Amino acid sequence: GEFLLVRGRGLPPGEGDQKVGRLAAVRAAKVVAMRNLAVALGRIPRSGGTTMVPPHRVRDSKYFDDGSAEIVLEVRLADIIR
């Protein structure tokens, strides 16, 4: 009840070091999650845009065999300024 949760999934680049690919997948997942947060708050359309997002933290992260990563961000509802 006190948090808004958003999820994002990112893919690694096609080639390169596995460790670097994992970091790139995590970064991409965070970007997607922040975009999903902005869309959920009605600050940008689904097609994209730029805006400031409220303070957030990573609640959960998962890594998959294909090299992709999934991040769940949480935002306290009290931090969302309308």
C-alpha cells in the first residue's frame, strides 16, 4: 500500500564481454523501469519523452539465461508530488 512498483527489462548488447553485457542489461532495465514510472504517473506518453522522476530505489533484480535483466523499482507514494 505505501509504494508504487514498476518493472523494466533490458537486453545486453549483441557482442562483447559477458560481465559488461550484464551491466548494460541492468542499465537498460533501469531506464525502461524509469520510463514506465513516468508513464504510470502520467508525466509522459507511452511513446516517450523526458521528465524528472521521484526518488526511487531498486527493490528487486533478476538475471536471465539469455543475458537480459529485470529490475523492479519502488517509489514511496508520499514522494510522488502531483
